[in-house]
Amino acid sequence: MRIITTIVYHHTGISGDNQAEGIIRNHTAKWPMQFPHGMAYHMLIEKSGKTIEGRPEFSVGYHAGNWLTNLVSIGIALEGNFIEHKPTEAQLDSLAEETIDICTRNKIRWENVRLHRDVRDTPTTCPCVDLKRILEKTGRIESAKQKKLEQLRNVKKYQSSFTVNILRNWLIERKISFLETQF
Ligand SMILES: [Zn+2]
């Protein structure tokens, strides 16, 4: 198991739809040893908002342009070229929900969710727009947080009413307080 402390946001830099297969082909050709069957990113969010797993979370990706960051991060790419067009509403909704989910499971603080351009060793404009600010300004990160808190509280209530599972309830309680204090 690796310790994950960071999320890195990307755009794919390509305008078209349904890019997953092409990205897998490109990344496999570019880094055949590292990624025989996957993407350099852990997750691709299509324009429809659908998320595609690029590689498992436990596996180190090759997306940040900074090796130390690669070792401890999850790379999420949004399909599109945000110099030419904006991310879709559905993509932003999914990005907020996936971010809250990954952060809750791995105890990643909001300040450790980064844009590619802020972590890469050599300059890049990726992802061209400040996705973090957009998620904040549009209230998406807050509503994804509230949704997750409600889910966690429901699981806790359900568990408490059927079983006395102190350890599981304690773990859920920790997730709730992490989310409440860090986001
Ligand atoms: Zn990038």
C-alpha cells in the first residue's frame, strides 16, 4: 500500500470526445514498461461526467512531471482542452464528488489538491483553468462535502441500529470530523 497525500488535476489537452482508448494507446506506447495496460492518470472524467479508471489508486502514476509528487499522488484528468473550451458542468460535478471521496478515504486536505502547473518541475499551463477555484466558487466542493457527510451519517445510523460495531463507527466518526474540519 502506498501513502497518498495529494491529488493533481489535469486536462487532457485534447478537444474531442471519448478519449480513453486513445490515451491508453498513447501512454502505453510512450511508457511501455510502466503502463502496459493503463493510463498515466488514475482517473479520466469524460465530458459527459462519466469517470473512467485509468489505473488503480495503489499504483504509482506518471502524470505530475515531478517524481516525488507521482509517488504520493492521484492524477485526475478532465477530457478536453481548456485553452479552447470550458470544462462541462457534468465534469465539474464529478470532479467535486470524486475529490471529496478520494480525500475522505485517504485523509487528503483541500490544500493538498493541486493543479498540475503548480507541481511540475518544468513549466506547464495544464490544466489551463483554475479548477480548484471553480469548484469553490460554484459551491460544488461544499455540496459534494455535504452529500458525503450525509452518506457517512446514514451509514453510521444504520450500523448503530443493527449492530454495536464500535470500531466501524469510530472510523466513520473520524471521516466525518476530517471532512468537517478540512473542507
Ligand atoms: Zn497535466
